[in-house]
Amino acid sequence: MGITNTGMAQTAKLLGTDVTDSATFDCIAIGTSATAFVATQTILVAYQQEAVGTTVVGTLTTTSVTNDTLTLTKDSFSFGGAYAINEVGAFIASHTGIMLCRTVLGATINVTATDTLKVVINVQVKQGA
């Protein structure tokens, strides 16, 4: 997974109390492209669908130190046909909002109209090297 340039800027805004245009990440989107991550990306390469707001649950979890990881979860994407899911991203408000991060899956997830898919994104905050 890679954090986008706009995702880094938005995260910095969330740290400041005097920044008026800060908003939280509450959208998970999925797509079909296996194109490699580039930090300048602002949308999924081949968007298919999204989950926004209360259908995406955000929690804090522990990876290295207490509550150092934001976990975003969408319990059940459903599909109207067959898709080869290869990319996942986290956004503000919609798949055209500010993209925090994007990952290209290690293997394609093939889904059909009878399938549901649970997506979990973990973003850990940690010290640089």
C-alpha cells in the first residue's frame, strides 16, 4: 500500500486545530486495475464501486504501539456481475474525493454476482527511519 501525496497533505491538516478544510477518511473504493501505485495518483485507475460513511467502520488498532493504526472496514461489497478486483483505496467522502492510499492486491480477487467481499484497510502511523 502507498500513501498518496494528497493523502499526506490531508493527514497533516488533520493534525492542526486551526485548519478549516480538514475532513476524515470515510470511503473505501475498489477497482479492477493492476497498474502499479504512484504517489501522485488521486483516483483508482479502474474504479468499480465504493462504500461511504456509516457503511465504512473506522477503528483504532494496535500494530507496534497502542492505537497506532487506523483500520477501515467495509463488511460486504456485493456485485451485479463478474469482476477481477485488483485495487483498493481509502478516500474522503467518495471515490473522487481526496485519496489517502491505494494498494494493488497481491493476487486478483475474482467475484461474481453471488459473491460478497469484505475489505479491510490498515494504515499505521510510525516513526521514519
